[in-house]
Amino acid sequence: MKSIYLPDSILEACRQYLGFGVLAASLSLAHAETPSPTPLQTTGVSGSPSATTTISNAQLPAPDPKFGGVIKQDALQSKPWWAPRIVPPKQAPNILLIITDDAGFGVPSTFGGVIPTPTMDRVANNGLRYNNINSTALCSPTRAALITGRNHHSVGFGVISEQSTGFPGYNSIITKDKATIGRILLDNGYATAWFGKDHNTPAFAASQVGPFDQWPTGMGFEYFYGFVGGDANQWQPNLFRNTTQIYPFQGKPDWNLITGMADDAIDYINRVNQIDPAKPFFIKYAPGATHAPHHPTKEWVDKITAMHLFDDGWNKLRDRIFENQKRLGVIPQNTQLEPWPANVIKNWDDCTQEEKKLYVRQVNVFAAYAAYNDHEIGRVIQTIEDIGKLDNTLIIYINGDNGTSAEGGPLGTPNEVAFFNGVSVPVAEQMKWYDVWGTEQTYNHMSAGWSWAFDTPFTWFKQNASRLGGVRQNMAISWPARITDKGALRQQFCHVIDVVPTLLEVTGIQPPDYVDGIKQSPIEGTSFAYTFDAKNANAPSQHKVQYFEMMGQWSIYDDGWLLSTKVNRAPWDAFGPANTDPLNNQVLELYNLNEDFSQSQDLAAKYPDKVAELKKVFIQEAEKYQVFPLDASVAARIVAPRPNITAGRTEFNYTVPMTGLPQGDSPFILNTSYSITADVTVPEGGGDGMIVTSGGRFGGYGFYLLKGKPVFLWNLVDLKRIKWEAPDVLAPGRHVLEYDFAYDGMGAGTLAFNSFSGVGRSGTGTLKVDGKEVQTIKMEQTLPMILQWDESFDVGSDTLTGVNDADYLPPFPLTAKLNKVSIKVDRPQLTPADEKRLMEAASKAGD
């Protein structure tokens, strides 16, 4: 290597400047003005590049400190100064916050389940088990409460974002006065990341035009790798890195998001550790498992199937889980198990052999999904141990964001999109998917019989906020540096809103008074950090009062007492008339959970005064936390108007290819008349490819050229496909292709959904080529509610799955020149007379 020559004058200048810099770094800068705010804890020499400080959290972000050096005209006579880096208080732990999806109390082996969850076992054995952590009964609401420390209605998530309505407690908007734990920890020096499910971005703010302030990266998480919405195809997910859609699965047929997100989280942990080993991390890890679709790898399906865990049916499974729970001591020995609800779900012995075969296949895939997910979580935790940081890492592993889902109905379904369109698939029809259950060919869900068993020792399911089967989760926590009572049980009442205040307490960080200049509302949860100490193992619960409400079903917990509404709607009964007075038109039940762990002994008749007293408490809490107005409707809120970018528009034009527009921000053509017109130029040799599509394999439509012929196709939840096809190949040159649909129904209008409101009605579609009608087909039924929600609206190609595998495979790019695509919507408008007539009909139906 050649020597580098520097003149003496340059060397002397460097020596003087560097020497002065070292000197300045070693001087006390007491003469400089004290930065504001006053640091609570400073390390390193003040003003040096290595100095750090903690902050008071009076406001976030912390104000920039005043310059603490000296500035002269000559740099060599001046004194440099660097603002100290903001860091968390000393010994603040790394945090791994894990929440799985749609998993009830009886799912994991850690709490008596038969599905092996060795990672959760490991966390529990290295720390504590909690058998009284509660959720909100539904996905988005629980997750909003988890990251804000406020009740779900307080942060706009009284229901999932796809059902949002124009009331403060239900609009799916986390307001600026309720900063998330990600934002608080970020501004206090943590590296923050979110992996997996994001169900807290409004459905009308999920497109490429944002706004992005309600995405993870806008809510304090520097890095996001996951999907936006309630669920995702794990083989071909609608996946984002930060706010950019990515396709890591392309060309990798065995790729699965459960492993993909674990790989990405492991990479993130290693990068943070190698770049800045002193920087603590906060990771929210939210896999899609075990929400439908249940998509484990074949390896895990084979493992679970070989264990024969479910061959004897759901009745005996429930009994087995119950006995395991007693044996492990995770439920009291005097817990009562209610009789099997044969009026809701038939006994296993009453199932046919074909049904039993199908149901066992369904549950083996579900169990494989749960076990696979737990295994991949274990890889993430092992990485933390491998880098030497497990001792000072607080791991919170919450099993489920609500009870086990019964949204597959009593029969289960090969396609959950069918459920949300009110379609039940008969067992004989489902058997067509038996061999591919859980693969990319299905969007599968299991029978509700298994769901009831997996909520043992409680009853009912996800969505049922008045029953512990809908809201009672379990949790394992480890933190070796702090928790020494390893393997012990904690039974204090806790709620997901308690996680944020717990994290703030253990990190030594105060809730901020102001964030971005906005006064913050109080944290509504109660820290459970006191339970970490062995001396408090049996301490009274500090969280005394908690309301629950979901879709008109509600309950109120008050220091062990629980007043709850009797379940009046199974989760799969989403399409009938709703309770018009869910506050008062209810049967109320009363339970003493201090003596009745499983909510099995109704005491309402014995203590009527207590019933009246607790109802008043519920009303007080509901008024305090934006729960009113109560709304018992379910399907109505899927099609309710909300402020998306299509609101009020009747015409949409596209002149260049575009992909990735989510359903919530794309033209909505259900329950209406519409026309789609495509102006294309076919090249010499013919044209092929997708013109415009929305949805995918499990429900949607496509307008495309197939071997030169124009085609329009409706995929009706993968059960039926209706296809219009021109007889002739298009000649080279410019052509106008048009699909017109004349809807026979009256439309949803402004009416709350009921079976008379004119959704999903028939209509007639006509395909035209250059103004000439080439085919007309009457559709006897149309999709009433929704297309496949994790598939986008695409122009010029097709992302993820296609609407008809027999015709093409994505991306199926359009080889013709796209001049313009226009969509015109002619939505029916109900007159006041129509509204009155339909309301009267609905009222009579509900009598």
C-alpha cells in the first residue's frame, strides 16, 4: 500500500482541532446554559458525542436543548457541543410483546390444552402464568386497547375497522390525544418494531395515498413488517414493509408468512444488536395465527395428524382439556363445566361419519397452525437468548386477542369469505377440498364445535363480550432479571389495557403530558407489575372495575362480580334483524367470579338489587368511555357508509396500470347497477392479460383478455363462477369493451341490514365489444357484503391470487395497450316510502 503524504500545515490544523475537541469533551461546561428540560439522568461527559440523557416526558418529542458550547468567529477558538442522545432509564428491559389471534383459553398446552406449545411453556416455566387476563371479544378492539392502555371505545375501536361507523367510539380512529406505547418508547430511546397483523389502520386509510399516521410507522413503530386488515392468506399475503407492498413469496411455493415474519424479526433483532448493542428494543409480535384462514405448512399438519389428538371428537376433547387444567392447577379445583350446548352445536356422537372425517381434518389443520406458530415464536425468543439479552428482556406472551372464533359456523367452511357473505357450505360440498384443506386452495375455518371446546372451561366464543369464552385469555410472562417466582400462577384480574401502564412502570417512564403539542388523555389501565414479586402472588387485584361490550352484548365486572347479558346471537348469525334496544332489551345474568371461575352459576334471581346496582355501573362506564350508542347490528356495519376516498363518487377512471388498491378504498360495485368500460389497443399477434380485477380466488371479479377474447368473470366465493366470453378474437387495433350490469334489488340504502333490504339480489350482465352485445347472462344471486378483503383492486395485471385458476395465473399482465378503464356506478336510492316499508317488514320479522 502506498503512503499518503499530508503537508505539515494540514497535520498541525488537524492536531489543533482534534486536540481541542478532546479537551472540550473533558471540560465541565458549567458556564453554558442548562439545556431544557433538565435531564433526569445523564451519562458521559456533558456535550460530548457519547453523552446520553433520560427525559421527563412532560412533552414528546422532548424539546431540543439549547446549544451548550461556545461559538466564536474562529472555529479553533470555539467550543463544540453535542446534544445528549435520549435513552430509557438505566436497566430498562428489552420488551417482546406477543399476541396471537383467535385463540381461546383451552388452546395452548401451557394452560391444559392438547396442542403442543413448548415456547409458551418455556416462557411460563421461566416466569409466570396468568389465568385472568381479559380481552374485548374481537380483534381490532383488543389490539387498540393493547397498544394505547385505553378502553377500545375510548380509542374509536368499539368494533373492527371494517365495520366502523360515524361515532367517536366506533370510527376506528385512534385520536392524537392517545399516543401508543410504541410512540412513547420510541421518543424515550427504544428501537420499536411491529411484526404481523395490523388491524388498527382504518379500512379507509389503507391505500397508497394514506394518510399514514394511523399505520404502525405513524403510531411510533419505526419498522413494520406485516399485513393490514383482519387476516391474510399466509401463502400469498397482502404484505408490507413499512408502507410499501412487498412480494417475498414470489417464486417460492413453500413460503409461509408465519416463518417469513419470524425470519424478518430475527434479522431485525440481530441488526439492532450489532449496530447499537446498548439500545433496547420494543417489539410487538402479532402473527396471523390462529385467525382464519388456517394456513400451516404440510410438515406441521402431518405432525399433528399423526398424534391423533382429536379423533374422539369435541365432547371428549373438552373433558380432556378440563381435566388437564385442573391437574396443572391453572383453574380452581371447584370449577364447574357446563353441559354441552346441544341446542347450539350437536354432540359428536350425533355427527355422521362424513362429518366426523371432515371436522377432524379441519381441527388437525387448526392445531397444526397453532403449534407451528408457537414454534416460530420460539425461534425469535431463541435469537434473544443467542445475543445474550434474554435475562433483561420482558416477554409477554398473550394467547389470543379474543376467544376462539366460531365464524366458520357449525359446519366450518373452506372459504371464510363465504361466511361473511352469508353462505354456509354443506359438508358434502366441503369434502371437495378435503385433501387441500389449509393449502393455498382454501381460506378455511373449522367447525364451531371445536371452538367451544377450545374455550374450556368457559362457554361461547369470539364476539361474545358477555361470556368469558369470548374475553378470557391466558398469558405467560418472563423476565429473568426481575421475576424469580418461576413457574408460579397469578390469578389477579387483568385486562389488555393494563399492559401499557405495566410497561411504563417497569421501564421507569412516565406517561407523557403532551405529545406533538396535544394534551394526552389519561391511561385507563392499571399496572400489574406488582404481580411480578413473589410476595404479591396472592395480592388482591388492583384492577377493580371493567366493562365489556361488543355488538350489543355487554357485561360489567366489579371486584369479582359480573353482570352480563344472556347470549342472544351466535357469531354466525350475523344477517338477521338486530336488537333495537341492546341496553334494556336483554336478559341479565349475575355471577360471582370469586367463587365461580367459569361463569356457570347465574345468581340474578337471588340478588336483584345487585343486578340493578351493576347495571348502573355499566351505564356510568359506558358514558365515560364512549360506548354509546349501543349497536347490535353485525353485517349492517360491513356495508355502512364511511369516509373512504370513493365516498360520493359515481365514476372512476384509470389510464395507467396500477395494483394494490385495498377493498376499502376501491370502487364498490356490490348491490348496485354498474358498467365497466375498457378502451384498449390490441397489438399485432393478439392481446392477453388482466384489464381490471378486484378480489381473488375466494371471491371477486375480473375483466380480461384470454387468448385474444374478452372475458368478464364473477367468482362467487369459490363455489360458482359465472363467465361472459366473446366468441371472437379481437383483431389488432383499438377496441372498446364494456360490461354492463343491471341490478334487480333496491340496494342497502341507509337501512340497517336485514334480509329485506335488497342486498345480494339478482341482476343481468351484458358483455359488449365495440358497441355490439355478445353475451347476456342473468345472475340469480350476487355477493351481498364483501369481496376477498386481503386481495386488492388491480388495473393492468393481477396480484396475489386470480379469480379463475383455470384461465390464468397471476400476475397475468395485459399485453394490449391500456388507453382507459372507466367504472360507472348507478347505486339504487331508497325513497322515504321504501325505508318505511322495509322498516315495517324488518320489525315484523323480529317479532
